[in-house]
Amino acid sequence: MFNVEAWTLESEEDTLELGASLVHRFSAGDLLLLQGPLGAGKTTLVRGFLAGLGWNQPVRSPSFNLLHEYQTDPQVLHADLYRLDEGKGLGLEDYWDSHLLLVEWPERFPDLFQIPHRWVLKLEFHPRGRLAVLAPQNPAGHSAPTAQGDLSP
């Protein structure tokens, strides 16, 4: 059975707060796949997540560097696959056991993420801001049904 959760995010502050509230659900060896269109708030959510872990320095999208590593507890690797033409050789597998991985645009290379402890967080535009849906996903790519409606916690 899957446990799907959803939130309506009406502001950037709501997105930051959601990110911070999720930190204690994940640990090193987990993978959080962040999906959503450009401007949906993926990097903002990561900023909140890292703030929840005590990170007080700037957090930028790794669109150009591809990977940013953060010395938090657990250690976090933030990856952005948007600009890549090929996912091989990126080295994400080197971090699977020692870091929590937060990956933007994972749908570009779904075969890279065949590890057991993974979740998908989808951010979608919504009339009141954004809709965030979190669901576990097994390595075969099956996730829980998409939540619908006004699902603020």
C-alpha cells in the first residue's frame, strides 16, 4: 500500500516550509525525485529542505554545475538533469549510500534511479499557487495514484 500526501502551497513561504517539514522523513541512502514544470518551485523546496537541516548559506539551482553537495546531517546531493543530453557518467551512484539525493528533472533519465528507497514529489501549478504530491515509488517506476483536489494538510 502506498501513502500519498498532498499539499496546496499558496506562496513561496509555504514551499519553503514544506521542504523544511520533510527533512526528518528521509535519511542517507534515500532518493527524492523532484518533478514539475519550469518555475514550479523545485529549487525553492530544496532551499527549505536544506534550511530544515540547518543550512544557512545560499542554495542555487545546480542547472549549470549539475551537482551541489551540502555538508549537512544527512549529507545532501542536489542534482539537476534539465540540461543533460545523457545521464550516464554523472556519478550519482557514488553518493547513493552516503547522501540523501534530491534530483530535479529525473524524468529525463528514469533508468538512472533503480534504487529501493525513493519517492517522487510532483509540483504542479494550481489555481491557488502550487499543488505538491509526495508518493513512494518502487524501482520499477510504479507510484501511487495522483492525489486530486484541495488537499492541504
